[in-house]
Amino acid sequence: MIMKAALTLIVLALGPSARYYGTAVDSNALNNSNIKTITIADFGAVTSEDSMKWDAIERHTLIWHSQLPGWVNNINSASTLTTVIYAWDVVNEVFEENGSFRNSNFIDIAFKAARAADPNAKLYTNDHNLDGPGAKIDALLCRMGNTGLDCAITELDIRIAKPVDNNKLNQQQTDYNTITKACLNTPKCVGVTVWGVSDKDSWVDSTFANYDSPLLWDDYFNRKPAYYGVDSALS
């Protein structure tokens, strides 16, 4: 789920059409003054992170094979969800790693129901592990590449193999620059979302023991070279 930018968030108009550069923020993380200040100052969209999945409150994705508790069936008011929503990830991770669909009979039903509930929101299918060659990205590009529909780069982070050094940070800067430019050079790419603000709070630390430093700010909320790679691309 991507919230519409409030007055305190910057919507960046990049090139001939408006694009956003956003971040994912856990609602609890906004109690941290550094994260709150950076989010307001530097990002034009906010995607709910783990605390807003269905298992907690609301959710960045409507349907995910991994989480769907029973209380979801009790939602009976569209107005509470459509007021501030710019876009929904309607289905999440519907491709297996080998490129085949998971049990996918629900996909068209989900999109039709989402459109009926919110005629104005952008509706997306969201997936991950698409940052390198393989059967999964080939399958997704084959099915989606020629549709003419909008696309967005979501859940972006670029983790670095330990130990982290200046050469690796400089390469990360180049990679963030390249990815941002790729969106700018793709007419149907509407924006980029990085998955978090600071390395300190990234999911990478707890998931990939041999990797670190995936985001634009370091553990102490200092801008990293990666930040300036993005800044250069947007400029």
C-alpha cells in the first residue's frame, strides 16, 4: 500500500511526467525523530512496511500466500481504506522462483474486486528476487513486459557483502544511480521505493548474516555515497 503524499511529503516531478521516490517505513519507526525527519524531507511517498501487513494492522499487499488472518473477513468499509491510498499491491509474490505461477486462480478475482472497491487507486502485482537473471524475472518480463501498463521499482535495497569498504560503497552508489536512471528512462515507470531509511533498521541484517549496508543512510543516519548516486540521477 502506498499512501498519497501529504502536504509534508515531497512529490518529485521528474522529466515529462511526475514520478515519486519513496521509502518503506514501519509505523513504529516514525517514533524515531531521525527517521521521521528524513522521511518528510527526502521522500515523496511512503509504503507501509511489516507493521502494516494484515497480521498487524493494514497492509502493503492485499493478497499474499504467506499471511492472511481471519479478521480480514470483517472489513466492511471501503472508505477507511480509500481516503489516503495512492496504490495497492493487490497480489504479492505470485511467481515461484522457477518462474511458474503459484496457485493463481485468485489473481483476476483480486484485481476485479480491488478495482470495484477503489476505482481511482493504482493496482499492482508485486514480486521480489528480480534483481538478477533467472527464470523468475524472465517469466515476469514475458507476461508483463508488453502490456503497456505502469510499472514501479519497489522494495529496492542493494546489500553489500561483508566486510564493507569504500570500494563497495562506491559501487553501490553507481548501482543506485543506474537503477534510478533506468526508471527515469522508462516512460511507464512511475517511481522507485527503497525498502527502508537507514541501514540500522534494514531487514537485511537479520536475514543475510554475510551482508550489510543496503540503504541510503548508514547506521548513524548519515547520507552514504548511495544517496548521492540517487541525487545525481534525479538531478
